[in-house]
Amino acid sequence: MSRATRQIVVVHLADRGMSPTEIADELGVSRETVRRDLNSTPPPVASDEAAETAPDVAADEQPVSADTIEITDTMRANLNVFEQAGQTAQEAAELCLAAVALSYRGAWKFQLYPPGMAPQIAVVQLRPYTPARRT
């Protein structure tokens, strides 16, 4: 995840009520990094009008008909991967949609992309696996 993307995610998670420690744990970064991201100045906004045109959560919560989504063989194969990890198809779809929608909203809010244009997602960063400790 790029620094700019991480800053967007940090601000979003903080806005949703997560503490800096929780955010650091979630993203696999230090609390100091989260603190810096929260205290950094967001990218400049060109105009108030542009900021107002960026869709927000409420604006994009229009109902989507299940009939508009065709489950292809590729989607089935990808859903099977999530099921191997113990997630339902519903949980997988919600997770993926939420992650990508968060990226879109952040890109529009901070004017990294024009509102309504699909951002190119270049990197997905995974936290290293750490087995649970047994006591």
C-alpha cells in the first residue's frame, strides 16, 4: 500500500472510531506511523466545489439488484478461495467490495482521481502471518 493510500485508510479508520493502536495493528504499522498520518496535511483540494462533488458513503448506497450481478466461473473460483479460508461467499463479497469502495472514496475525497473515475489499484499489502501464541 502506498503512503498516500495508507494515509487515506488511517483517516477513514479513525473517522470510524478506531484508536491509533487498533489502526496500527490492523494495518501492520507502528503507532508512530499512524500518529504521523493523522497529523499530516491531506493532499490539497483544488476547490470547494470539487470536494463537494466527490461521492460520499450515503450517496453511493443506492440499492443494487442481485439480478445485475452474474456469477461467472472465475468469480466462483475466487469465492472458493475465500471459503477455504472459512469465509462465506457473502462475507467475501462484502469484504472485497468494502475494501475497493474505500479506496475509491479516498481517491476521490483527496482528489487523487476525479470524482466518478475508477482509480487504478496497484498494490495490495499483506501483513505477515503470525501464529497465535498458546498459553
